Amino acid sequence: MDERPLDVLIVEDEVLLATELEFLVGEVGCNAVGLAMSSDEAVAMANDLRPDLALVDVHLRDGPTGVEVVRKIHDDCGGVALFMTANVKRLPDDFAGACGVIGKPYSEHGVKTALAYLTICLREGRAPSPPPIGLELSPAYAERWGVTALLRAVPHAV
Amino acid sequence: MTDTLRSERAAEELAAEHGVGDPFAAAIRATRMAMVVTDASQADNPIIFANDAFLALTGYRRDEVIGRNCRFLQGPDTDPASIEAMRRAVADGQDMAIDILNYRKDGTTFWNALYLSPVRSKAGEIVYFFGSQLNISDRKRAELELGDTRERLEAAVEARTADLTQALQQKTALLHEVDHRVKNNLQLISSLLLLQNRRVTDPAVKSHLRGMLERVSAIATVHRRLFQSEDVERFDVAAFVRDLVSDMMGGARRDDIKVRLDLERVDIAASKAAPLALVISELFSNALRHAFPPEAMAGRTGEVFVGITRQDADFRIEITDNGVGVENSASSGGFGLTIVQLLCQQLKARPQTTPADPGTRVVVYLPVNGVHH
């Protein structure tokens, strides 16, 4: 089993949010490999750095381009992306290929728990439990990581 | 013999049969309803009788109409389909009623409610056609105006509906935009407090920053919850408490404290959500911070209970710990309790603190309808 820390790319145009997020990523034992503020930067860095996980805001410096960034990371780089947005309701039904979403405003604890949970999911290819409060998985990843089956077995788990 | 002569002869014959003293003939000559009789035995069915009312309606003299087919009443705007229908009725020997646009001698038009009927001999052969004409221009004009008015109204309603739909779309877009900004700004405020907390080393300052962060987080949780539900006017207190407790327990890192929840689903007005959220957050944080000093635990597990029920005209929100009790705790009526008192005043809520033996029980009674009875 691969125990090295996850490489995490942060795609966020609010520099204070991004800076604080870098700290949180480090505190759960992940490795923040870069910070992108626009869609071009994000796609270029995803191509070069090949992160295990990209945390992507929908609104970037060049507009609401985060959804396209996620689609490119998923389709072209084969990477896993996670939305971090205040507009959860406006995401496409297929999450543009992202594994899920953390709704803003998130809490310090919420982000840390979600990252720790995703680390296990990515390492082992399946989820240890239903997702923690604050993290919503996309239908495709809930299926892939066995969460759908888990919820079917324990219907009152959430 | 010319056609006109034949028609005049036929007219004379008809008049001879129905001379002075025939009450039916007199009635037809004098009635205000325009009437004509045509000779079906002649080619092209010419008029052989027209009463005064017909002449008054059409503007022709009698000698201008006798011997002619009725089609001189038609003009460029007469509906060809109506003309064809009349032609067919005459050819088939049927009677018919039709509204048709006719022309007077002076070229002006009138709407004619025409009734056309064959007159048969004793042998059953069609010998005459009888026609009566009624000027219904006024009724037609009213109908047309009504149609116009209806069309105008429908167009106006359609335009108004389009305006309203657009206004609603703009309002929804604006609501999303404002919601988005509020959430992002709350995130920004949280990040600022967290970043500063990383810089400072003084435990008292750190504790104050943590307290402020908790308050901002409580408000942030309210906003996340508010726009998740379909009804933005109502706020689900139980769902909020579950989120809040999960966050605060995660942040506290106290495995020796358990939480027990007993939450009835309770909806309050959205305008009360933030103050109530702050009250609950403050009381819960107080229990976590002061009821269980680590040095007093001695391997024991503490418990904080949060319960929400409806009790008569109040929502009853209880936060009880089995810790060291108010007298023994380090809490000395600080800023947090001031916040609770002020916000309860604002909410017209009644807070009540009693010993829980061991520990402390705080119950907040929030009037369901905004006032105490």
C-alpha cells in the first residue's frame, strides 16, 4: 500500500483563503504542491505537477471557469478534482468528473476531516465509511468507492 | 323579348295575383325588413320584386334592380366562400342563412344577414326565390371591436407575463449572487482569523481568536444551511445543531467528552437563525471549554446533552453537561454569557440556568410566535 502523502493542487483566486487552505492541507499530512489562480494556470500546473487531488473553486480570476478546469483535469490529466464552492446547487449533475464538493463556507474541521477521508479513499480505492459532514461525493465516485452500497446496507448511516 | 321585359311581365303577373286587399302582399310591401323575390324560371334568376325597405337599404331605385341578379350587391371585399355557398344553395334548391358583406349603390358597405329560400309550385317545382336582408353592421362592428380588444388584452397579458418572468429570473440570479458573496466573505473572515491565530503565541489572545472563529463559523453554518433548503424563509434548527456539534467536537479534540442529541425538527424564521445559532454555539462552547477541566476528569467520560422540543407555545432548547458545575468552573460570566443575554433579549427568549447535579443545565425558551404568553 502506498503511504506517501497526497500531492494537492489548490485552485483558488482568493489569496487569503488559499493561504489558509495550504496550512490545512499540510496539517492533515498532505503535500500542497502549488497554487493556481486562473484556469490557464490551473490546467498547466495540473499537467506539470500531476497532483493526486486538485481542490478547485468555481469562480477563478478569469470568471466561473472552475467547472471547465475540473473537466480538463479529469479528461486530459486523468486526475481527481474536488470542488470547493459557495454555489453547490449550480454544479453540473455529473460534477464535471469531480469526486465531490465541499460547500463554502467550510470549517477548518470540515476540510481536515474531508481531506483525511479522501486520502483513504484514493489510497485504497474504496471508502471506509459514508462521507463526513460537509463533504458530498459525486454519484460516480460514490459508486466507485462503494459508498452507494454502504448506504444501501446501512440506510440510517447519514 | 328582352330579359328586363320578361321580368317586368313576371312582376306584373305576381302583382296581379297579390293585388290590393291581399294582406300578405301588403305586409311584405310595407315591412321594415328588406325583401326581394326572384324568378327561378328565367335564366340567371333575376329580381322581379323588391320592397321599399330593400331600396332604402341598398340605395337603388326600383327600376335599377328589377331584371337583375342579386350579385350587384357584392363587391371586392365580399368573401368568395360566402358567394360560393349561396350559389350552391340556389343550385340545390336549399334555403340558407348567411352573414355577407354587401355594397350599396354609393359604394358604401353593410353587413347583411341574408335569408334565402326557394318557393315551390303545387307541382313541387321551384318557381321563385325569396330573400330577406337585415343590416347587422352594428353587431359586426361590435364583434370586430370585441375581437380587437381581446387580442390587445391578450398581447398585454403576454407582455406583462414576459416582464414578470424576466424580473423573477433577475431576482433569482441576484439572490444567488448575494448568497455567493455572503458565503465567500464569511469564508474570508474565517481565513483571516485562522491566519492570525497561527501567528500569535499568547494563549489568552489565541483563546479570544478561537472564540471569535467559533462565532463566525456558527453564522457561516447558518448561511450554508439557509440556502440549502427550498424555503429560504425557514431555518431548520435541528440540522444546524448537528452541523455545529460535529464542527465544534472536531475542533475541540476531546475524546473524553461525548455528545448526546435529542433533536425534534423545529423550523424558525430565517431572521432569527443567526442570533439563535450564536446563543446555541456560545452555550455549547461554554460547556466544552469550562465544564470539563482536563485535570478534573480523572479518566471519567463527560457528556454534553443537546435537546430541542416544542413545549406549548415555546421551543425548548436544552444544553446540559455533567461537568464541574458553574460554581467550580473557570467561567466567570465572560463575554460569551453577555452575548447570550443580549441575544436572548433580542429574540424575546428566556434563558434559565440551574444546577444539574452534577453539572449545569441551561434551558432557553424561545416563543414559537415571537412573544411570550
